[in-house]
Amino acid sequence: MDDIELITNLFFKKIINSLQNGNKVELRGFGTLSKKINKEKYVRNPKTNEKIYKPQNYKIHFKIGRILHQRINPN
């Protein structure tokens, strides 16, 4: 494994561990990652029209940073 791959893997492991512990991860100028709850609900299978129960789970929310937003939208 080369150095860049090792550093990248360590970087992502740290982000995942922080999110699993309920912490936000802020990358200055780029954005913030946080864990949000998807509430339990019933969903419909579009093929069979069957109602399926979907339990509560988590999703990753990304909020773009101001500097990145300004670079993407220069106006």
C-alpha cells in the first residue's frame, strides 16, 4: 500500500468514526458532514403497489462551505 492510499484510508476512517459517535465533521472552506435521522415510515413498492415498513435509519447530510459555494457560483 502506498503512502497516499494509507493516508486516504486513515482520513475516511476518522470521518466515519466521528459520524458514528454523533459528531459533525467540518472541513474548513469545503463543507460540513453530519448524521441525520430518517424516521420510520411506510413506503410503497412501485412495481407491486405493496406497502413496506421502512425502519428508522441514518443518512449523511452535507452542507456546502462558504468558500466552496463562492468558487462554484462566482456571481
